[in-house]
Amino acid sequence: MTTFAEQTEAIQVPADVQNLLFREARTANSFSSEPVTEEQVRAIYDLVKWAPTSMNTQPLRALVLRTAEAKARLLPHMAPGNRDKTEAAPLTVVLAADVDFHENIPQVFPHAPQVKDNFSDEQGRVEFSKLNSLLQVGYFIIGVRAAGLAAGPMTGFDAQGVDDEFFADKKWRSLVVVNVGKPGENPWFDRLPRLDFDQVVETL
């Protein structure tokens, strides 16, 4: 069995970066009033856009909510336990899958633009876009942490209500709502256990 030090040394980035992104990172439930800048949001996207998706399709879309007026449209669709912290967060992002992602295939897969024709079935695009967008949701959370911020991802909301409110003129389908900012007062629940390697991994 490897020691913690050996495990840390096996990863190519420094231990403090490992801790920032994973070991010491936590899901925040309260946030300070310190704003999240446009530059930070752009930097997060410009980092995580390089992570892989199937055929480089990149179906994730993001709706950034900054104003009280925008938050007021979202809050009725959030589960009761998620409303107050969403209202108080300096920034909230609705992450969604674009069912019409295939329209961008000539741009993002230029060596084989005809692949777009393989996605004529909308129901197939729904499943494909959801799977790949959820991959990108994970990348987004790590990107938020890399920016020195905390993420509070939530799936407790009425997705159809959010889609009707914000995406009625688009083929975007909401997946996760993420509060973003600096942690506030008492932001963390107690750290919960993780499964051990031997519970998760089989080697053949």
C-alpha cells in the first residue's frame, strides 16, 4: 500500500494545487459579498474549454446570473433549501446542455464536418448532449476552484421551470445550478467519507 506522500508525489502538479482542486476543496453553502468578476468567469471558461468531450462537441452552455432581477426569476424554481443561499451568492450559473450542439460541428470538428449529419435524430442528441455536458459540469467546478473560488453545485430545482423561464427560445436543457464566490460564514458541512480504492477499482 502506498503512503500519502507517495500518492502525492505520483501526481505531476504540486501538492498545494492538488489540495486546492480536490483534497481541501469543499462545496460551499454560504458565500461572502465579494463579487466574482467578469475576468474570473472568462478565465474559468478559457481554462475548462480545453477538457475533452466526444468528438469535441462541447455541448455545455452557461447562463450567468448576476443581478437581483435575474436571481428573482430563478429563485421560485429552486428547492426551498437552495433558495436563500442562491439569493445571497454573488454569482449563480445555470449550466445547460445544448440539444442543437451539432450545428457547431463544422467549427469544432473541421476535419470531418459531415459528422453533423449523424445527429439528425433529436432524441439521440438529447442523450448525447446531456452526457457530454455533465462531463463539462465537472470540469467547470474544478475550474472555479482553480480560480480560488468556491462552487456550490445544486440539482435541487425544477429544471423544466428553469427551461421555460430562461430558455424558451433555445434548445438548452438545464442540468445543474452552481453558486460561485468566496466562502462566507460557516460555509461547510462536516466532511463526508470517501470510498477506498479497493471498493471502487478492479484490475484485470
